[in-house]
Amino acid sequence: MAMKRSSRRMLMQIASVGVASVLITIALGLLIVYIGSRLAGGLDAYGQLLLSAWPTLLVWRLALYVLLTVLWVGRLRQQVVRWLRQDEDGGVEGCARLRRLEWAAVAFVALLEIYNLNAAWGQA
């Protein structure tokens, strides 16, 4: 099935936004580590500071996950599904891919948090 020209352009725009988002996230993360390690007096002190704050940071991350989930399920998902339904096959393939992507995102976040908990409990 050939992609329409407008769909291909839309896909390229989404991909460029995704790449830019990843690059900005990496840059902000490096900046946070740099500033935090300077304020804490070094990387070791910064690491100890993060270890002492892990319960608070866990609650913060869980609150962000809840907020993102509410935004996605509450409004954004319906807009994406509406956009997918305009496809030639009525959005059947797109909705199936979307469901797989959602489950992959849930699995990634769960594995990331399991790793974080394991690392924090192993250091305690």
C-alpha cells in the first residue's frame, strides 16, 4: 500500500520532532548532571544525594507517569485515532500499531522503574 504524499510529509514532521525531542532531552539531562555535580561538590556527592532522595524522586516520576497517562487517554489518544481513521484502510493497521506502541511504552517504563528500584535497594 503506497503512502500518500501528505502522509509521508506528516510522518517526516513527526520523526523530526521526535529526534529533536530526544536531543533536547539528552542535552537537558547532561546540563542537570553538570549543575548538580557542581552544586554537590562532585559526581560522588551528587550520586549520594540522588540515592538519599530516591523515594521522593520515585513519587515524582510516578506522578509524571499518571499525568502523562491521563493526558494521553483523556484527550490525545482520541485525536490520534481520529487521524488514523482517515487512512485508506479505515485506521485498522494504524490502530493496531498504536496499541503495540502503547504496550511497548508501558513495558519500557515498567522495566526502567524495576531497574531503578533494584539499583536503589541494592545501594541501601
